[in-house]
Amino acid sequence: MPDNKELADTIRTVIQEELNPVRQELHELRTGQDELRTGQHELRSDMNELRTDMNELRTGQVELRTDMNELRTGQVELRTDVDVLITGQVELRSGLDELRIGQDVLTQDVGDLKLGQKMLENKVDKLEVRMENEVIEKISVLFDGHNLRGEQIKDLKTHFDERFDRIETDTRYLVSRVSRLENLAK
């Protein structure tokens, strides 16, 4: 019979042979457990990334809502501006219609002025003809009369000059005679 030591060695060998697959499985289990822990860490990391992404999505969603509200506000402002522009355009059209009416009135007035000018031109033409026929003839007669008067005045002047010369001569003669008579009388 084998001794205790041999028996213990044999048992040890058998146990070790039996334990080798268990150890192998245990090693595989530990490796699997490590892989699971790594996977779990990766899942946690992925989950944290997903949470971060979700928070970013929520923030983006809030920003989108804000942008959308701003766009709606801008759209309302644009509608108001368009209404103001339409009102201005209507006012401009009304002003343009008034200008056209005013232009028509001015065109009528210009036509009336042209007609009046034509009438004045006709009157001026008639006046010119009348002046040529009557006034120029009368001026001519007056000029001739003036020349005649001038000649008459010239003739009168000559006549008066001659008379004054005679009166002067007579006065000299009389003065000299009075002077002689006074001298004789003395």
C-alpha cells in the first residue's frame, strides 16, 4: 500500500488535474469578469456621453425654441413693416393721382395761357397795324408841324433880330439927337 506521502501526492495530482479545468474556467471567468467590468465601464462612459448628448440636445432644443420665438417675433415685425409699406404705397399712389390731377389742371391752364397769348398777339398785331396807319402818320404830321414851327420861329427870330437892330439903331439915333439937343440947350 502506498504510503501517506504517495497517497497525498497522488491525491494532489488528481485534485490538480481535476482543478486545472476549474482553474481554467475560473481564469476564464475572471477574464470574462474583467471584460465585463471593462464593458461596464465602457457602458458607463457611453451612458455619460449619452447623458451629455441629451443635455446638449435639450440645450439645443431650448435654443431652437428661443430662435423659433425670435423668428415668430421677427415675422410679426416684418408683417407690421409690410403693412406700413403697403399703407405708404397707397398714400404714394393717392399723392400720384393728386399730382396727375394737378398736372391736368396745369396743362389746361397752359392751354388757356397759350390761347390768351394768341389773343394778345392778335391784338398787338392789330395795334401795330393801327399804329402804322394812324399813329405813325400823325407823328409824321406832328414832326412836319414841328419842323414848320421851327422854321417859323427861326423866321420870327430873324425878323425880331432885324427889328431889334432897327430899334437899336433908332434908339442910338434918338439918344444922340437928345444928347445934341441937350448940348445945344445948354
